[in-house]
Amino acid sequence: MASAQAQGLDTATPPRNALHLEASVTADATATNNVNMTPVAVSDLVISVAPSLRVLGRGAGWKIDGQVGLTAVVNLQNRGSDRLLPRTDLSLTTQIIDRWLSIDTRVSGTSEQASPLRGSSSTTSTANLQDTYLLSFSPTLDHELGPNARVFARSANTWLSQSSDGVSTRSTLQKHEAWYESRPVPLGWRIEASRLDSRTQGLSDPVLQHDVLRGVATYAVDPQFAVNLRGGQDQVAYGPNNKSDKIVGAGLRWLPSDRTRLDTSVEKHFYGLGWNLSASHRNPGLSLRLDGGRELGTYASTIGTIGAGGSVATLLDSLLASRITDPALRSAAVQDIITRRGLAATVASPVQIVSDRAEIRSNASLSLGLLGSRHVLSLRIYAQHTQDLPGELPLGGLSGDARQNGWSLGLNRRLSTQTSADLTLAHAQTKGEGVNLGQDSTDNSLRLSASHRIAPDTVVSGGARRVLVKSTLFGDANETAIFAGALHRF
């Protein structure tokens, strides 16, 4: 595999106190034969302009990372909807007391696919988009009390506002957790308490309030391998329902090297088995992740998050971790590869169905990334099953009962020092269950593009795509489109 220098990446260590601002603008023109992705196709020429400001900085006691921007979409023949789409995600961490207290703040505004049953995330249509604005404030206490003891407490508070088709929803999400840990040498223990409180404006009862008290006893067989037993108590309130039960389970952790990790646990809850799995391996040219779990959640608890390995940036960051050890410089290198090679920002992930009910969420995903001197390959396979938590449900409420599965495959090849070609294939399938039975959809897409750097700060691109959508709720639709655009960094 190629070195960082062969990839054209600057590996010099950045200054400890620095704020880097990079302005850019992207302009695209798309000629599509189905601008609204409906069974009755109408063509249009869609122009989009997206100014953006990339922010990356760190100093004594602070770090900031993200971007601020928006996208203006204009349909020249007025057959689609003109929109201003938010495109902002900015995170700030402030160290209040060194090695004791910090505060994480995040501001986000995005436009994403509103429903997997209508339209496609692969087109320029604005008919199936939902605007989401997020503000989070999370004070955290984290302190090492000695070589083998640690105390942690965090209060994550999130406010959400969403709008789609003229309908707005506001939600709040609070997750409080605290734990004390005595590390295994070879015996250790941990006591933890947490509360998840998810509420939607207009509902008197919480969508979900989940309290957990848990104890964990750990035995380290050796420094790389440890097993644990766990037990505790669940207390759950959702709508007018209340449930309480004991928790019993076990887990293990295996760390054969600093590049390979396996962490898993299984617990018995009142709703059945709950489990979590996180396995990863990386080397300078490969990143492999397997993640999964079954736990309680709500629609609001998934907003603003993306599954592990669920973005090209995450895969590239893992691939470059051993080549570029500085996080700030690695983040800049990741963005440079994405821009220079015309890579997609995300890989396949399930689209959450709007719901105002507590849910049992089962999910699994496999992510693979390969980075060579001329190739970048990304593969993501996922499956998700969402079920309403049994009990008395609000009349006329929205349900997210469904099974989703899909995959995406991206292959990017550097044709020359300035030119790259990109191929993306994607498939997604949704099958409604419960009150959503019979609401099914399938989404297949093919995208082929090329990009060329005509100047140090300017990249032009162009390509074509084909999208096929089948929906029992909205009808079948397909699209063929060609597009061209340019990105300039100031």
C-alpha cells in the first residue's frame, strides 16, 4: 500500500494553537428526466449552488471541527420545488478544568431523505426531504483517580426541530449517565446508572423514559482478554405504560493489538435479549468494522447520528490513523481526499421512519474500506429491524415498524495525478410490519462520474446516474440524469 506521501498528503505536525478556515463553493447542473421522482415523469434542469466554510481548530483547552453552509436548489423549468437546504455541522469541545470537566456543544442543520418508502436519496429531487436542526449541550466530568480507577459523568441534552411538507415537529432528548470503574488487575468492577428521556412536543407522556442501574464484575485473563458478568435493574415508562425487570448478562473484550478490537455483551431485559457487538481491524490499507445491537430507542434518539463506519470520512480516518497520527491533520487529509477524488460523503445506511413510539431496534452492519496508491474502495452492508414496544399505544400515533436492508459499493480509481473516476452502486429495501404492513419499497441506483483538478484549488466533475424505485405506497418511478459541476476552494 502507498505511503501518506505517495497519496499526496501533508504529514507535517500542525501548530498546537491554530484555527483554520477554508471557504469553498460548489456549483452543479443536472439534467433529469424525472425531477420529482414520481410515476409520471417530468424533466427539468436543476441548478444547485453550495457555499461552505470548513472550520478546523484547536488550542489550549479547546477544539472545534465541522462546516457551515447551505445549498440553493433552483429548477429552471419550474417543474420541481426550489429550496434552500441547510448543510451545517459544527462541534466544539471546551476544557473547563483540565482532566476533570469539559463541555461538548454541537450545532447541526441538515436535509435528508424523509421516508424510505418514497423517492430516493440518490436523486436531486427535493420532494422527499426533511430539514432537521439540532442543538446539543453536554457537560462531562471525566477523571482518573489513580492508575486503576476512573470516574465519569455526562449529561447530554439535545433539542431537535424537524420539518417536512409543511409539518413541523419538536423533540427533546436527554441522556444522563454516571459510572465508577476499578480496572481489572486481574479483578475489577464497575457501577453505573443512566437515564434516557425522549419527549415529543404535544404528547403529555414521554415517548420513552429508560432508567438503568447496573453492576459489572470483570476478570482479566491477561492484558488483552477480559470477561465480565453483569446484573442490575431496568425501569421503563413509555406512553401510559410502565415496566420493570432485572438485568442479567455477560460480556467480553479482546484486544490482540492496537489495531484489532472485539467488544461484546448480552443481557436479558423485559423485552427479551439486548446485545451489543463492536469488532474492528485496521492496517495502513484496510479498515474493517462489524457492528450490531438490540436495544430500546426512539426516532429522536437516532437523529444526528450515523452508524459506525457509516460515512466515507469515518472509513478514511481509520485507514489513515497509522499514517497520520495527529487527529486534526488527519481530518484535513480526509477532506482533501474526498474533495480531490470526488468521493460520496456517505455510504449505505437505513433511513429512519418517523415514529412517536418507543421502539426495539435491532441492527447490524459491515463496513470495509481499502485505500491504495490508485484505488479507494468502500463497501457497506446493513440490516435493521424496528418494532414498537408492546403495550398501550397512542391512538393515531406514527409507527416505525419495518425491516430494512441494503448495501452500497463505491470504487474510485485515480487515472492520473489530477483525474479520478468513480463508480457507485447501491441497493435498499424496506418492508413495513405491524400497522405498516404492505408499505414496501425498493431503491436501486448506479452512478458513474469523473473528476479533474484544473487548478490547485479547483476541481471539475461530471457523470451520469440511473435510479429505479418501486413503492407500494407512492408508485414506481425511475430517473436518468446527467450532471456536471465544479468545486473551488478559496
